Amino acid sequence: MTRFVVRPSPRLSGTIKVSGATKNLGCKVMAASLLAPGVTTVRNISKVDDLAIMIELLGSVGAAIAVVGEDSIEIDTSGAIIPEAPFELVSRMRASFNILGPLLGRCGEARVALPGGDSIGSRKLDMHVDGLRAMGACVEIDQGFVVARSEGGLRGARHLLEFPSVGATENLLGAAVLAKGVTVIDNAAREPEITELCALFNRMGAHIVGGGSSTITIEGVESLHPVDTTLIGDRIEVGTYLSALGIAGGEIELVGTRIDHVEMVVHKFGKMGMLISPTADGIWARASRRLTAQDISTLPFPGFATDFMPLAVALLAVSEGTAIVTENVYDDRFAFVTELARMGAQVRNEGRHAVVSGVERLRGATVVAADVRAGAALVIAGLAADDETVVADAHHIDRGYSDLPGKLRALGADIERLG
Ligand code: EPU
């Protein structure tokens, strides 16, 4: 069992390179490569655990993946593709459901296991299904699988998403790039990963206008060709190190990211008393005093991302004053606060809200990581705890972070990995 042991740490200082956005972008780029027969190269990829699952999944549908050097992979999709994604892989990682649109686009049919809910909420798939049906696909749920067919090919359609779902926008993009005619996705997700995916598809030969805005227009093309692409820095990792800085204090520089990808975090943490500025290739930040509490409400991009919420709660737990945190994206993302309370945090949760009253110091305790961001939040909370904090089930953290302990250590934190 992987555990991270965190001890009271000095103020953070130093520079680290932000890893490529592998969990929330790299895996989607890999799925997209199925639409461009040939060899797609993905650079700046980090060895998070979700990458290993996606490599297995693409292998199982017939792609050949080679890891090249420290941070690149080559995906060869020139062979025959089997349009079936098995339960044992899809159930381990929700991003694997992103294979549905590309499989349908390439093969005209797809059978993808339902990923199920997870520890942050029910996470439905109705918008993926409705969108594909609007494009003429016949989609059924059969014995735990989504079975989709598009006899005669997919047709472009206008589709209004009920909520700007990241995954539904991505799956519909994957289905629409090779569909006949024009698809319009209204109320599309605007996350930087979507902008990147649209740009990638365009470089592959697609015709997409409006990526990064609420209306994306896709004119179907006959075929796509593979490209060589480099992932942007992982913005959730950026938010994690900025939250850690707010907790431990100090001055850090993050290289390989863009401040506009974390604008709302910068705005909020700025109001709380952190100084944050752009640099030529990243972000510089300083926290010279205890931060002041601010209410936080999560929203799709450009709002305060739900993935930053557990990290922000950890920060508020040691900030001055009381704040209300409202979670608007998931229906059950506050389970981790009971673990934080074991460390002495004054936090109460009721439905989609939590009230956090900052204390000066937390207490070390053994706590359990239930998911990737909750786990990271407990780790950074440990920086401001007296005594030792042991974060159990830390394998959840490895799903999305490339060596979180090593990077925090590079900033001066006292943290080690066991098991
Ligand atoms: N939803 C529906 N129906 C659908 C699709 C989504 O009701 O058909 C709901 C979900 O239940 C959820 C909300 O819409 O309550 C948002 O879901 P969305 O589809 O936007 O999220 P996702 O694509 O499943 C990605 C990230 C998440 C991140 C969300 C929101 C990946 C692999 N995952 O998930 O990342 O929280 O977007 O930004 O890209 C994380 O990194 O810790 C993480 C959970």
C-alpha cells in the first residue's frame, strides 16, 4: 500500500517544472489518435498511473504504443482497430470513456463499458449518449456496455449540452470531425484542454471553429492525418503547488505553464493575500503571511475549477477567518473533509456546501486519500501540521500527479513515499 509521509515543513522555495497535462489531456489526445491512421507522437507526457491504463486500453483496441525517451510516446493506429473497450480497463479510469466518439468515428460502431460512478459523485453519461444520438448514431445500453452504431455514417447536427461537460464535449468532437456535414456544440465546455484538443484536431486536418468558446462548429472532413504534438502544462498541478505555497508560505516559481490557464485561482489566491505574477515561461508566486479566507464556488472554466476545490479547502483550513465553499459540479465531492477534520481542521459539510474556519496549525494524523485531488489536499495540509501526517492509499494521487512527493521535496518540503 502506497503511503506518503509528510512532516512539518519550512517555507517553500525554489523552481519546479510543471508536468504535461497527461491525465486530463494526454489520455484524450491518445483517444483522438485513433481517428488518424499512422503514428501520432505525444511529447511532454508524464508517467502518471492513468497513462499506463490508457496505453493498455489503446493496445487492447489494436493500436501499438511505444514509449520514447523520458517524456514521449508514439501511438501507431495504422492497423485494424477493434471497436470494443473492456470493463476491466474502462472501470479503472473514466477518461477511457473518451474512446467512444473516436471509435465510432473510425469504425462506425463501438462497444464501450460503462465507467460507473466514483468517489466524487454519480458522474452520468446522458449528455454523451444524447449528443451521439443527435448525430444519427443508434446508442443502447446493453449489459453494462454502451453500444453505438452509425449505419451510413454520422451526420452533423446542432446539439445543446445541458451542462458544459468536458467529457461530452470531447466525445462529440471525436465523433463530429469525420461526420458528414456541420456539427454545432452549444454550451460546450471551455476548459484549456478542450481548446488544445480542438487545435490538435485542426492540425490533423479537421475543420473546427470556436474551440475554447461556448459554441464549437465542426465541419466534417473525409480523413485526418497523424501529427507530432506537445502537451501543455498541467493546470491542476499548478493549482496544487500554489495551494501548497499558501499553506506553507514562501516563494516559488513554476515553469512550463500559463497564468491564463489558472486565472480564477490566481484571482482568488490574490484576494487571499498571495502575490502571483506571470513569467516568460510560467508563474512566480510568494506567500509572505497567513492568507485571509475567501468564499469559493466551483464552476466550469473559466470559473474556479472543481478539481482545485479540495486543495482550496486545505488552504482555507489554515487561513485566517471563515469561508463558505460551494461545489456546483459534482454531487458528492466533500467526503475528504472528515479526513481533514482528523487533522484538526474546523470544517463542516452539508450537501454541496462546506464551512471552513481556519486554525493556525493542524495536527498530524493518519488519513486516507479517497481520490486524486482529495489525496493531494491531505498531503499539502500536512505541510502545516505539527507532527507527522501519513496519507494512506496514496496510489490515488499517483493517478494524476507525477511524483508529487519529489516535487514538493524540491521546494523544501519534508515528505517521503513509502510502499
Ligand atoms: N455529467 C452529466 N452527464 C453527462 C456528463 C457529465 O450529468 O453526460 C455531469 C457529471 O456527473 C458531473 C458534471 O457533469 O457532475 C461534470 O462532468 P464532466 O463531464 O465535465 O467531467 P468529466 O469529463 O467526467 C473531467 C475531468 C475531471 C474534472 C471534470 C470537470 C478528465 C479525465 N476528468 O471529467 O477531472 O473534474 O472534467 O472539470 O478530464 C480530476 O482531475 O480530479 C478530475 C476528476
